[in-house]
Amino acid sequence: MSSTELAGTQTDNVGGITRVPLPVYVLAFTILAFTTSEFMVSGLMNDLARDLPASIPSVGYLIAIYALSMVIVAPPASIFLTRFRPKSALLAISIVFIIGELIAAAAPNYAVIVIGRILTGAAAGTAYGVTLSIAAQAVPEKIRGRAIGIVMGGNTIGTVIGLPVASFLGNAFGWRLAFAFVAVLAAIALVASVVLVPAVDAGARPKILTQLSELKNGSLWLAYATSGLLIGGVFSIFSYFSPILTDRAGFDQSWVPIILAAYGVACVIGITVVSRLSDDFPLSVACVGAVVIFLSGLLFLLGDSNSVAVLVGVAALGFAGVSLNPAFAVRVMRVGGTSFVVNTVHTSIICFGIFLGASLGGVIIDLSGSVHSVYYLSLAFAGVGILALLPKLGTARAELSK
């Protein structure tokens, strides 16, 4: 049993705060803006392909470029930013993001929009680590999971609300307006951060080697791996919801956005429940969630021709899929601390899990000729994730016995 994880289950009674303060919601709004940018390309593909011009696969790469920028650029950027106060780092990141969105909005060709996506992806990846660090330091430990859940809820709401709004604006008035709209959202978040986000103390400015030494922790990397594997299991299926719903379950295309909206509602409910439980039971929540993800993959594998079974699977992945992120984050912070570096690397690992789930799923579909094959990939990810949690079952039992 990891002593650091078990020690972290003790609640912090300093301050007596029982409600999450307003600045945490500002941080959530920042993440909402960044999340809207990440996936909105999927709703603007035809217009982008026609105007840039570029092929549909090339436009699809704009999503992968964003994700890879989060994975590759964010960790070294977070190390550099530790020399600044967290609030100053957040403001700088927001400015870079806004510049990237404006470059994309004004892009005359594909190469320029790629530059914009690299900037916005790098900024978004770094922002996750910084916002989580600020949120964790702005509240007592006893409500840290709730605060993290609210910040990460910005991701869910950005997908459920921000993404459809941006796609609607882009389809109605042109894709450039969609990018400009996200830039405006980020600018509003920037102003709110200037006014409302506290200048939390970053502590002593550690040297680069000291920061990297924070990552020399086997339990931390086990926690990272669990997060990446389970999220990979979710996105192996989520990335292909549309063909699963229409080609396998027999739903008409008109039902897809409705079912995706229901998935979003399940995510909101799930992240609300998980964020409440994560303060005291992060490992237990992760263990239960891992089993739910595995069983969901099994349900899709055995029953994707049954519309009811598919709807149950969609709801389960919404309730216990990306909604587990607050539990993952609390676990990582208890093992590795609340620094930029620890949290940003965690975000990068999660993004890499998303990238692997979606990209390997595409390769498997091409090789097999059927979307049905992605369920095996999801089961493999979730199964290995469960194995990674087995050494921590003792800690999970200790959580529940408190």
C-alpha cells in the first residue's frame, strides 16, 4: 500500500470552507472555452475542406494536431511556467490561446490554420495543469475533489453546449466565425481570471532537475497509466459512436445528436457524483469506474445490434467514463503533489489515451472492415487498466473503512 496515497485521504480542516469559491468556476469556464476549440473541427469539416482547400482526412488531422500539441508541448511548457506565479501563467496561456484562435480564424490556407491549432493545443494542454493546480491550492483538501470536478466539468459542458453552439455558428455564418467565437469565450475567461482568480503562492521556484525529480515516483506513473488506459478504453468506443448507432444499432442519423446529448447529460451527472466522492474515495471510485468501462465494452461487443443494449452502454460510458477524471486527478495529486508539472503530465497522458483510443480504433476498423472490432480494443485498454489498479486494492479498502 502506498503511504502517500493513504496519507492523502486525511481531510484538511483548515479554513472551514464548505462551498467551492467563485474563482474555481472561472477556471471551469476557461476549460470550457478550450474544450470547445478542441473538437469543433468535427462539425465544420465540409466547410473547412472546401474553403482552405483540403481533403476531409487532412481536416480531420487538425483534431489530432491539437491533441498531439497537448501531449508533446504542454509538459516542457509547464516546466518553464513554474518560474511564474500560477495566475500569471494562466493569463499568459490564455493570451497564447486567443492568438492561436485568431490565427485560425484568419487563416488563408491549411498551413496557417495548422499553426493556429498547434498554439491552441499547446495552450490548452498547459492550461489543464495550471487550472487544476490553482483550484487545488485555492480550497482545503477536504473539498479538493469537488473543486477539481467543477474545473473538469468545464470540459464536459464545453462538449455538450460549447461544441454544438460553435458548430451551429460555423455552419450558419462560416467556419471563421466559429473560431472567432471561441476566441471571444477565451477573452471573457481571461478578463474574469484577471479580476477573480487569486494569486495563489507558487512557493519556491524549483530548478528543472528538481521538477523532473517529482516524476521519479513509481506510484505516480502507475496512477498516470491507469488514467490513460481507462480513458483510452472509453474513446475507443466514443470516437465511433455515430457509425455504432447507425450501422450497428439501426438508429436513424437524426437520432445521433439526441443520443449524444443524452450521453452528455450522463457525463454531467457522473462528474457531479464522482467529484463528490473523490475527496474521500478516489481509488475506490476509479476501481468501480474501471469495471463499468469494461462491462460497457462487453455489452457493446455482445449486444450492439440491440438498440436498448447500446443505449445502456452509451449511458454507462457517459456516467463512468470521462467523468472519472476528478478521481484520477485527486489520486495523482495525493501521490505526486499539486505542481504544474505533475498535473500537466497527467493531462498529457490522458490526451495520449484519447489519441490512442481514437487512432488505433480507426486502424482496426480499416483492417477488419467493421466498427464492431473497436470493442475488443476498448476491452483490452480497460482490462489492462483494471490490472494496473489491482496493486492498490488494499488502499481502496482502507478508504472505505474510514
